[in-house]
Amino acid sequence: MEFHHTRSVARRRCGRGFGWLLVISLLTTLSSGAQAEEYSGSAGLGADDDIPPRQALEEAVADARLRLGVLRVRPWAGLRDLSVVSGDGPDVDDDVTLTVGAGAFGYVRFGARALLALHALPEYVWWADDEDRRQLNGRYGAGLFGTFGRARIELSQRWQTQQGLFSPEIQRLTSQETRTSKVAAVVELSARVGLIARASRVSSLSQDDGDARFEQLDRDADRVGVGVRLTPRSDWQIDLVASRSTVEFDQGARLLDFEDDILGLAVRFDGNRFGATLRLQQHDAEAEAGSVFAGFDELTGRFETRWDLRKAVQLTTSVRRDFGFVVSDAFSHLRSTRYGVSLTAQRASFAIGALIETGEDRYVRRLGAAAGPSRQDDVTSFSVRAGVPLGRIVSIALNATHTMYEPDGAFGIDRDITTVGVSIGRAARPRAPRTTS
């Protein structure tokens, strides 16, 4: 069960102060169901995530205790996002929304080498006044995971339609459909050296019939990559992958198709009291014929550190740089930079965490756009989360997040989002808070 109180205000810089957009959400789950979508700034150049570890798959199978012949099932049901929405600004609608759903996860073993994982989690999104936004959403998928000699493989297909914030420019809850097809393999040449091969297609499609601006972001992203994995020790992993991504947008008022050659480096270290993850991608993006996309040759990535200061106290730092697509006609994309630090602590059965993150979004003008003022938004986010178990299985968590967008220049308007919530679900130590920026 989750109760959210969210405020969002768009306003001119004069007369600063807080005007509140209230979103009240109620979430009830019988499993670790999907979290609400949050805008992350990622452009979505195709799936490049790793094959799930075998241990994680084994834990998922063990958690499915209902047996129907060879099929192991874990039922799921949820009531979430019971929200009262109100506030100021052109993109804020006074309304009430609710999302409810039920489904199941399923697993079928094929001996000790292969596992078929399935999930079907349909949901219905209801709005009191805006009937155009009432619709069926949900998450569906099938994946075959196998280990054959020295090779681990994944063949998967996922479909999901969820409601969330999909643009930093528009403070409007909307639904988006994402279809992901993925083929991946890791072949161990030795205990310390392996080969990586990945191919994917990610299709994004707006489901908001009431706002045509989101349709400008409808696109297909294909990505193919090969690389090398080094594991010098059990607590170190280094991936070096070269890939090519092709992004094609649906025809509209502007064409943003482009190709991107990417050289990626991923380094992970898991120590007893310290851990670090580094992901770097060097992009060489060029617009295709007729496209107004502003090509670039830049480095993006993320660097995170984890410090166990004491037995139950953890400090996390993060630096990330990414780019994302925008709906404003004058711009091609945006570059986002974020710096964050979070602290989590646990005493007995009570846990609490806090995060602060700051950075900026710089908007890049499209090819052929008329000269005009530059656009940059300064972004700051604060987040707090606390949790306590209610018995052995259920826990209650409180969370609050406030994110502010402040234009640095003549272009744009101030806006901020605040979310306060309480959730009841499976007992687990709270994760480090996440921003909605």
C-alpha cells in the first residue's frame, strides 16, 4: 500500500515560493511489483544491460511456490497510484487517478541448463474526469535463459505500458508503451576472459491521445554490440564493448533519425566495505539524411561508489552524464549532468536513507532551427526514505522527494515536483532514494 502526496508547479521566476500539486497514491502489492516510472533523462539507445545472474534467477524460481505441473507460479496483485492531482501550470490537470492490476510470474525448468521465465501483469488505469486517459496498461514478457558449457544466453521479449513522467518539459502523468526484444550471450574463454555479444530493439510509443507532443518521441532503437569481459578477481569485472545504435523516429513535424557508434567501458568492484561501478560510453552520433538531429562526439556515463562507514551505515556517491530527447520543436536533445550523495542507516529493525542530487539540463538546438535564446535548467532534488518491518514478511516505508527545475536564462519556466508517500510491502532493507529528475 502506497500513499503519495505530490506537488508540481510551473511558474515564472518572479514571485518564487511553493505552489502545490497534490498527488495522493495508494499501492497494495502481494509481491515486489513494478515501481512507478520516473523520468531519468536516458535517451534509450537500445538495451545494453547484462544477462541476469544465475543466482537471481534461482531466487526468483524459489520464490514461486505454487506448482502447476512443470510450471512454478507466483501470483501478483496490486492497487497503486490512487492520486488526487491539482495545481498550477499549463500541463497540470485537476483530476483523480487509480491503477489496479493482477497477474502472475511463471517459471519452467528444462533440466539444469535452461529456464523459461514468463510474466503477465495487466493493469487498468482510471481517471475520474479525463476519460481519454482511461486504459489498460500492464507488463508482459517471456525470456529463455540458459547455460550451455561455457556459454550463458538470454532470448527475451518484453512489453510494458505504464504511467509516469516521460519528459522533463511536461508535468503530466501519461502512459507510454515500450517493447524490448533482446538476444545476448557471454562465452567464457577462461576463468578470467570472456566474450560478449548483444543485439536488441527497443520501441517507444506514446499512449496519451490527449497530448500530441508526446508522439514526437515515438521511436525504434536498434543496437548491436560485441566485446570482451575480464574478471581478474572474483570482486572485479571489466567489460569493453563496441556497439552501433540506430534510432528512427516516426515521421512528424521534425525528423531526428541518427546513427551512433559507441565504445563502452564498464567496471565493477565489490569489496567488503567499499564498492564502485563505472560505466562510460564514448558516442559518435551523426544525423541521417534529411534529419535535423544535432550530431555530437561526447562522453556519457555514470560513476557510483559505496562506502560502509559502520556495520549498518552506508554512504553512496554518484556522478552521471547522459542525454535525452525533448518535445520542444527548436531543440534536438538535451544533455543532463547530475551529482548526488546518499546516506542510509539501520538500527535494529528500523532503516532510514536520505539523498541530495544537483545538476543541469542543457538543451541543444536542432539543425536548421532559427537562432534564439539558449536553454538550460538547473535541477536540484532531495529525497528521504524510512522503513520498519511489520512482522516477518511485511514492512512499511515512508518516502519524500522534492525536485526543482529552475531556468538559467530567458527560456523556460520554473517548475517543481514533490512526492510524499507511505508504502506497505515485502520486508526488505530500503534502497537508496531515487530522484524523479
